[in-house]
Amino acid sequence: MPFAQQEEAIAIACLVVPVVFVGFLFLFSLFETSVPTLVLLDYRISSSSQKDPLVVIAGRPDGIWAWFLALIGLGTSIRFEVTKMAVQREISSPSRHIIDSAPINNISSTNYGSSKRLLFLVLAVILMLASAAGLAVTLIVAIKERELGIGVSVATFIVGFLFLIGFLLSKRIVIQVETSGGRFIGIKFKPSVLGKLTVDSDEIAKVVRIINSFIASDTIPVVTRI
């Protein structure tokens, strides 16, 4: 293959890689729930029974576009709060202001956990195996367009590797309560570091203990941070 054609093949591969990856991310974003994944901006647990609210978890939606809107003052903020009287989620933006609230004595259960995008891992494995198979065939079978085949295999591997990184970074933590009527109130966020505090599943377990302790008794629980 002439050198000019090799450069053209490499250029096409470099263009296809980010376009394919961004395209997949866009498709996945279409299936985002009504309450988006948050980037945490505030996380507080009360260590005194005299303070109210007991729990505050707040942030903005994840993503470059959400960050830009927040930068110019048009962003959305979401706040999950546990008080002595209720559990509520507040969503505020220039176009809407919604408070979803339930009295503490109407909470029937609490749950929390984490998840990752398994589809990212599946795509990563498929693309990497396809890349290895394509490269082997290209090197073993003498074809005229060997350079193009190698370029496509490398581009496929890069896309697969990006999906692997996406899987490793896709962990999301969820906390929610269920009312006696079967309604769920909760939030989903990325593991975050706020100051010296790492907010992850272990930290959220403390929030669940606060809610459960408060539901189980008529007294305000005292939580000592570990």
C-alpha cells in the first residue's frame, strides 16, 4: 500500500475510534432514568441528635453539558435529605422545582448498593477478541491491504480498551427508601472524595443505619463518624 494510503487509513481509524465510543455513550445516556447520576457537591451526616437535617446528600448531574450549565447558572441541583420528620428529594433547575417527600413513619424499607455497566465489559471483551482475531488473520494470510487490516484491528482494540476503562469507572452508588405505598425516593451518584472523606458504599451504609434506627424508634439516633 502506498504511504499516502497508509496515512489515510490511520487517519480514518483515529477518527472512527472516538466517534464510535462517543456514539455508544450517547445511546446509553438515552436510557438514563429521570433522576440522573450525580457528581456529589455536599455530603453531611449529623453527629448530634440536636441537629436537623440528619443527612444531606447533594450534587449536580454528571456530564460535560451538565457541568457547563451549572457553570453559567442554569444547571440542575438534586438534594436528598433526611430530617426528623421526613425523607425527601428536591430537584431544582431554572425550568422546574420538584420536592418528593415522605413522612418518616411512612417509610417501610431502605436499601442501598452499587452497580456497574456490565454491557461495557461485554463490549470490551468482544471488541478485544475481534481485534486479536482480525490481527492474526491479517498477519497470517497474505493480503494486499495488510496495513489497512492492521489499522482496523488496532482501532477495534482501542475502542474495546476504552469500554474496559468505562466499565471500571462506571460504578454508581444508589440509596433509596420505599414508602408503605410502594413509592421510591432516592438518588444515584458516583463514588466521590469530598475533602478527606471518601463517599462510597461503606459511607452510605451509615445513612441507611440512621434511617432504620429512626424508623425503629421514636428517638433521634446519635451517629458517631468512624
